[in-house]
Amino acid sequence: MAAESEKKSSPVSDMGAWAMNVVSSVGIIMANKQLMSSSGFGFSFATSLTGFHFALTALVGFVSNATGLSASKHVPMWELIWFSIVANISIAAMNFSLMLNSVGFYQISKLSMIPVVCVMEWILHSKRYSREVKASVVIVVVGVGICTVTDVKVNAKGFICACVAIFSSSLQQILIGSLQKKYSIGSFELLSKTAPIQAISLLVVGPFVDYLLSGKFILNYNMSSSCFLFILLSCGLAVFCNISQYLCIGRFSAVSFQVIGHMKTVCILTLGWLLFDSAMTFKNVSGMIVAIVGMVIYSWAMELEKQANIAAKALNSVKHSLTEEEFELLKEGVETTQSKDVELGYTKA
């Protein structure tokens, strides 16, 4: 009964993880748009803000561990530091990529993360994908590309930053899943271990990175109470966003997180049109439709792959059990024969 209820609840919890990630990601982008835009509060310190996000996440993790709501498992410090370095490089490189490149090239670089993650998982974990999965990934990339990519301008520095951002972000997402499996640690427990390291490093380095990006220093910013409330809102949403990201990658894979994650792009474009009067053209709408079709095909292809894996495991299990049965029968037959021989020998004597 417990196993059946667990099976029934898993699709609901999977959907809940995705819903939490989509809602919190879209919410944080809307909050940050108001926070950072010139028409809003003009708080243009993205890296420092990310440090605030991880500081609150670390605090939540500390309180959870202290009150016994979550258990803390051992993960070697060098692995946590390595992961934090990769994650922080990803954040800084993404910010530099956005600053140095056009919006169009920035979107292309984000889209290229899907095939990069596929290749890296193939190299690191020998993971292979079916033709249906590959085709659906291509459809999603094309659809999101149609609705987001506009002007594409490339320069040498921007290209290098984009490559570093793509590689580090892809590696970070693969590491989240592999660390959870390697140490049998939950998503929140892993996040509570890495968040303090990321918070400290980003709060130390962040102001200087932001100065290079914006030419302004955070200590010179005139903070208002309204801006402070939006920073708290952004940090609160970031906690849910971080937790749901670790949950999703732990439950599924980095590729699935990338593909289904583009649903956020569709939601952001739609909300931008509804709330901020952003332009919605035929190109945007057609691209969204293609992307959604690709996501549906991807879900179907992954379900087929999942069923095939279950069938293959079941077949191997049956073969293994049959072999054991045959061995037991053979063993039983040998023992019976031996006992008969002994009895015959005794009678003859």
C-alpha cells in the first residue's frame, strides 16, 4: 500500500516541483524587472542581488537544520567548493554575456545550453537519447529561437563570455544531479550546504563585478523603503526558485530542466505583454506555439523512453530470476540424486 501511494503521489510532486520552479522564476523576473529597470528603482547590481538571494537561502537552510526539519548529510568540502566556484562563474559569466552581447546573441547562447548539456551528459555519464527526444529538443530550440531571438551581434569578448557561461551553467546543472545521487542527499540539504559558500563569495566579489558591469558602486546607491521591500520579495522568490531548481534536476535531468524550463520563457513573454505592454507579434506567437508543441513531444518521448527502460529492467529481472530458479532446481536435483545414491549404496551394503 505504501509503495502504491508513493507511486500515485510522485507525479503530483513532480508537477509541483515544476510548478514551483515556473511560478517562482517568472515571479522573480517580474520583481527584478521592476527593481532594476530605469523606470523602476534602478537597482542595477545583479551579482550582489544574487548574493542576497543565496544569503537568505542559506539562512532558511540553517534554521531548517537547527530545528530538525531537514537532516544534514556529509558531502566533502572540496566538492561543495568546486560546485560553488562553477556556479558563481556561471552567474558572473551570464551577467557579462548580457552586458557585452546583443539580446539576440544572449538568447542564442542560452538556447545552446540544451545541446551542450546533452553532449556533456553523454561524455560524463555515457547517457544516450532516442531519436524522438533529439527531434523534440530541436523543435523546442527552434520555437524559442523564433519568439526570442531578434538582433544578433557578436564580438570577441562577448563570445568568450558566452562560451564560459554556457559551459559553466551546463556543468553546474549536471553537478546538482550527480552530487544528489552520489551522496544520496536531498535537494534542499545540498542547497543548504552550497548556499552559504555562494553567498559569502558573491557578497565579497559581487560589488566589484557589478561595478565593472554598471560603473556604479552599491554602497553609493540611495536605498528607499520600497526598493528594500522589492529586494526582500526578490530574495523570498529566489529561495523557492533555488529549491525548485535542485528538486527538478534531482528528480529528472539537466536536459529535462532546460527543455521544460523554456516554458518560463513563454510565460515571461506573455506576462510582459499583459503587464508591461510589451509588443506581441505574429513571430512571437508562432514561436511560442512551436516551442509548446516541442515540449509536448519531449514529454511524450521521455515517457516512451521511461516505459522502455522499465520494460528492459523488468525483462532483465525476469531473466535473472529464471536463472536462479534453474540453478535452484538443478541444485535440488543434484542433491536428490546424491541422497538416492547414498541410500542405494546403504541398501546394497
